[in-house]
Amino acid sequence: MPVETIRWKNGKVRYIDQTALPHKVKFIDCGNVKRLWRAIKTLEVRGAPAIGIAGALGVVLGIKDSKSVSGKKLSREVDKVAGYLATSRPTAVNLSWALTRMRALARENSSGSAARIKKLLFKEARKIIAEDKEACRRMARHGARLIKDGDAILTHCNAGGLATADYGTALGVLFEAKKQGKRIRVYADETRPLLQGARLTAWELMRAGIDTTLICDNMAASLMAKRRIDKIFVGADRIAANGDAANKIGTYNVAVLAKYHRIPFYVVAPLSTFDFNIVTGKDIPIEERDGDEVRSIGGKFIAPKRVKVYNPAFDVTPNGLITAIVTEKRVYRKPYSVIARRREAPTKQSIKTRLLHSPAARSQ
């Protein structure tokens, strides 16, 4: 079973500190929003779905001790907390998606009491977690159909249980394939500069008993040329309406190489990772991080301390390089615009309808 990445426990947000892996499994009980913001910013919590969950739980954390009696006043507090959390990381759309759900819920119920809104927000956060778990399992089943017995698979960054509430996205497909008895070999890119592949993906795959080989990012082309890679599975942090997908920096490199070597390149992500307000990947905001992440490894400088650094956290893979996108609903192939037409993203009205018919609403 995947490690439990993040949950609510005893009035706090409990999460696994991913910066301590693979050497130590360390859980942190976070009791305030500023600390949670820092956890997201410093990648203690990372992975698009997990960040979304952190945002939802962060809203609950931020208002749980509020003295407000008025629903309208509490709704304003929710807006403030959500706005603050949204500034932690700009690229992963699951964060803004989850925060929008929490904000909409508070606003739609602002005519009621603050106590009722608190209960509904907590229920909504738990629902987001439950939805992510179900989405992970569905994606895994859909994606595993694309894997044959004996396949050698390449993955980049970490898209496993650590990035979600359960099975993971891209790695969830691999976990499911193994569960089905398929013999697979996995090559994990180390993923510079923060080594999520080396520290996290290798750790997760080995825990699952999957044949795992760690490689430097610049070794992928050599393996493809030698025909030692059959398929590539990666996750995503934001997908535009046309199917352009933002993922950890270096993913675009892998996609270009896959196209040249005629290797299927699959993106695995829940529908919550789609941003249908963005037409193409050119409009996806790309987070740029501190240069010391490149200048140093594990706190030790490997480059001149004053050398200039370009350090985008993500790049965008154009839809033309993507063989298919695996979602919890099904596997989509080109044209990816069909996903936007068939999406089932929650709207304010659907949230209101759901809440009005919920057991909590009927009990008021």
C-alpha cells in the first residue's frame, strides 16, 4: 500500500515530509496556515493532487478556531485564507481548483451560521480526498491496459502515492500493472535539480517490489536508442484545454526523445488537473525557483555561489508529442479538445445542489 501522504488528524494537517525521504519517513503535524504554506513552497508537500488536498485542508485549518458567528463574515475569512494559500505555488492547478471549491461552498452558504459552514468545509475537504483516492484507482486501471507483460517503462519526476492521496497517477498505473501480474521493468530519471526521481520514485517503486533502475536524466536518450524503453508514463501539474501538459522540468526533453524514437508517451492525470480556462500551454504560469536548488545538492554547493541560474520548476509538453492522456474517466487520444467538451468539473451550481441535498444540510 502507498504511504499516507496527507490527512487530517487531531485538529491538524498531518503530512509526510518529502524532503526527508528516502532516508527518513518523517510525519509533521501542522497546526497553522503559515506553516502549511511553507510546507507547500519548500516541497515538503508536493505533487499536484496532494497540493490540492493540502489547500482544502489548509482552509479548514485556517478557520477552525474562528470566533465568527456570521456565515458572511466566515466566508470572507475563507477567501482570505484561500487567497494566501494560492500564492504558495502557481503552476499546479489542483491547488486553485480545490481552493475554488472551498470558497464557492462558503459563499453559497454564507446566509447560514458560521458553525454550519465549518462543518460543510470539513466535509468538502474529506470529499476531495475521497475523490482523489477513487480517481487514482480508476486511472491505474485504465492505464494498466496500455502495459504489456515484459514492458520496460521510463518515468520522470514523482507521480506516485506521495503526489496524491492514494495510488498516484503515473506510478499508480505501474502499481496496478504489477498487481495484475505483469512483469515490468522501470527506469526512473533522477530528475534534477531536486532529485524527486532518485529520492521519491525509486523509493516508492522499490517498496512496491517493482524492478527499478535509477538513471541520470541525460541517459534517457541512450536507452531509447538501444530500444530498451517500450513506453513512457509521466504525471502533470496543469493541462491546457488543447492537451498541452505542464510537468516537472525535463519532461519536454523526454517527450521530444520519445517522438524521435517512436516510443509511446503517456500523461496520467485526474480531470482536476485540467485548466479549461487556458487554451494552450503557452498560457500556463511557470514557477521559477531559487537558484541555490541548482547550485547545490543537499546543502553543499557544487557550483560557484554567485553564478547566474535559470531554474524553472516545470516545462510544457505540446499535445502533438503526447500519445494519450489517461484520466479517471477514460484514456483520451487526439484531439484532446474533446475532454473540455465532456468534462465533469464542479460548478458553483452543482456544488450548491449537492450541498442542499447533503445529510449535513438536511440536518440543519
